Amino acid sequence: MKRKHLFLLAITTGILLSLAWPEIGSMNFLLFIGFIPLLFVEEHIYQEIQNGGKRKLLPYSYLAFLLFNALTTWWVWNASAFGGVAAIVCNALFMSVIFNLFHQVRLALGKIRGYFGLCVLWMGWEYVHLNWDLSWPWLTLGNGFATQYTWVQWYEYTGVFGGSLWILLVNILLFEAFKIYRTDTKKAFTSKAFITGIAFIALPIIWSLVKYNNFQDQGSPIDVVVIQPNIDPYNEKFGSSSPQQVMKMTKLAEQKMDNMVDYVVAPETAIPQSFDEAKFKHTSEFNILKLLINKYPQSKVIIGASSYSIYEPGAQHSETARLARDQNFWYDFSNTAIQIDARDSVQFYHKSKLVPGVEKMPFPWLFQHFQDLAFNLGGTTGSLAGQENRQAFGNSEDSVRVAPIVCYESIYGDYVGDYINEGDANVFFIITNDGWWKDTPGYKQHMNYARLRAIEHRKSIARSANTGISCFINQKGDASQETGWWVPAVIRQVIMVNNEKTFYTLYGDYFGRTSLVFGGFLLLYALSRRVKLNDLRR
């Protein structure tokens, strides 16, 4: 096969995967065949090497995944040009390296172990990508069904890793079926091969549709008002009066308020002007919110803010702390969620899954002296401070425990589960500021990923975005009252508070953890086998 034909096959993989992705083409079924062209490239190069050739797979795999990343996440450029390019270039490289490791395992251990390697190495890498300092799991394969969520109701058992495994297995089965079709002159085995591949697609979908059509939201009701203030993050949010912005939000809320409302939810950094958390009750923003609560004392407000905490003299400070040189004290900035109630109780949660290079400098133990180069789209510079454990907002009047999920955190299934396992959360509130991405697929993908969190944990969601899309999501992933882009809005709905824990909530990303272990052992085995074969050839 000529070089140009191999490149065309690689390009085809990049295009197919992109067309399958939510809000790009949303032709989700293409996920089941997207890898097949690239597998043909790998097969051709494998056969060449077996016959003494030395062609490399890397240029072709990198082209495929570079195209996939560029076509699906180009919109990151609107928030950060450098961050957008870095995310696309680096993420494509990571994917390409994993695919090439599969190729090396196949060369050393044969086809069956090679295919096993593709599955466990890919999912092991996705697990690492969820948990290290360069985390960017936007293109975790299982996320591809976010707009076809009725197919994956079984995510309550597997999380998105079940979707990743499903995609890889079906691609492998259909690829092998195509190979049989090309060589089986009597077509005796072709039908069986294709039927097997189709069964692997159909059976999980059928089970999921039955589950979807028979599932009802569980738990007890709460009445929630969600605010979408639509404040321009580039030209207004961090340059105009913070109290005026909060006043605008309370006026929006009043359009839907009465004595039955339990919660009012406002978006990430809705209070844009940073304040000292110890003195929050003395701010104008707190007083404005208290006026609303005093009028509707049964309601609680959950709102996003930029805040900072000052360390006492001599106290141990964090890696992200900075020194106020003129006053000689250390302090930390945070992207914060706050709950306020009629008893003047104030609870803080600090966003802890921070965007690499935007809200935190990766590997602070290594680059802590360069943390001020990080740029936070919340209005401050330098790495932000998170907190070690997830917590839920509660109160003494009822058993409602709200998980205050801030923006980027909502794409991490196992991490979101910690709000339940560590904080006993029984309902999810997502607060975000997606306006940075402008009117692109980015904010739409972000909302749709939240459907998967609802399914994984069977929790209702109230989602407040600075601008589109604010909505409510039920426990099987249906979104309602979706607001438009670049319009102020307020919506209200009764949602269910569910105390039950799913299998996935209890055990998290067990597919990813076990894949990482098996992948590591497989690579060591393949390496030892290659060393042994090289010794024999000498």
C-alpha cells in the first residue's frame, strides 16, 4: 500500500471520530467504526515489519488523532490561544503514543494479546489522564455518547470507561470481520463475524433502552430556581461593579420566587470581585443576597465567587499560596462555591479540579516558582487553591445535601462521586461560566457531559451557567428548560433528591484502575519478550 493511501486512511479515522462526537457531527454510531481505517494502517505496517520492513506507525497515528482533537476541541482557542494549541497537540501525542504501544505489544506478543493491549492501555491512559496534573479528559471515548445517552444507561455500573471499552471492542470485532470478508472466498465465516460485531452493538443498546423506558426518578422533591445572568466574561464581568452584578441576579431570581422555593442557584464567579472569606458577611454582595433570603427565609442561595483566605502569622501555607510583600502575610485565591441561608450560616467549597495551565501550574513541586505564569479565567493570576476532600452543602432543617460542582469538575465521574461518598451528597448543582468559549460546540459538549454524571450516580442536576446552557437534568439524563446562548434567563423546577448509591458511585473508575495495572504488566511482559527475541537473534 502506498504512503499516500496510508495517510488517507489515517485522515479518515480522524474525520470519522470527529463526526461521531457530540455537537460536532453527533453521528455517534461512527464511534463503532472510527478506529477501523487506522487499524488497517497498523495491520499493513505490521505485515511489512514481519517481512523485514521498517516503516513507522507514529506519523499516521499522530495525524489521525491530531485531526480528531483539532476538529472537536478547536474552540478552546477562544479562552486561551496557547492553551488551545497545547491541548490539541499534546492530547493527540498522548493518544498516538498509546496506539503505538499497542502496535509494539502486538509485534512482541501476537494479535490477541495485542488487541487486549489496545483496550487496557487505552483505558489505563484515560484513567491517568483523569488524575494527573495535565488532566484533559474531554475526549475520553465514553464521553462520545453524551448526546445518545439513552444507549448508555448502564453507565451506572461502569461509568464512561464502559463506553470506552465498548467502542474499542466493537472496532476490533468489525475490523476482523472486514479482514475475513476480504480473504474468505466462500464467505462462510464472514456472516458470523459481522453478526458478532452487530450483537456487541445492539445488546447493550437494547438493555439500556429498556432501562431508560422503565426508570423513574427516585427520592424526595425540592424546588429550585436557576439564574443565568449572561454577563460578558471578556468585557464586563471582571471590569464592572460586583454588587451591581449580584443585584441583577437577585432581580432575575425574584421573577420566579415564592415561599415554596428551596434553593436559588447562581453561576461560577457570580461574585467576581475577590474578597476575604473571613470578612464575607461585611461585603455588599452578602448584604444584597441577604435581602433576598430575608424575603424568602425558607430559601438558600448557592453562588459562585472569587475569594481568598489569609494565613495566620507563622501558620503552614500551601504550595499555591502567595506572599503579600507589602504586608508580609501569605494568602490563597480560590474559585469558590458558597451557600447562604436565613440563619446567616455561610459554607464555602473551593473548586479542586483546576484547569491545567489556566487555574493551576502543573506539578507545583517542580514549577512552583513559575506559578504566577498561570492565568486564571476567573480574574486572578497564579495557581488557585483547592481542597483535599469533597464536601456537600447541608443544613439542620432537612436532609438535603448539595454537591457544589464547579465547572470543569463536572466532566470527572469518579471525582463527582466523591461528593456522595465523602460528603453524603444527594443532589448535584453545577455552576459554570462557559461564556469564555463563545458560541461554539464547547459549552454544548460541557452541558451534555453532565447527563452522564446524572446517569452514573442517578442524581438530579440543577445547572447554572453564566450564559447558555442552564437547565435541569433528571436521573436518566433528560435535560429540561434548556436556556439559550447569550440571553439572561431564570428557570424553576422541582427535582428529586436521591440518597441511593449506584454500583459506579461505590466503586468508581474500577475499569480504569484495573486497566492501568494490566497494561503495565503487559508492557513489561512485551518488553522482556522483545529483549529475549533480540538475544536469540544474536
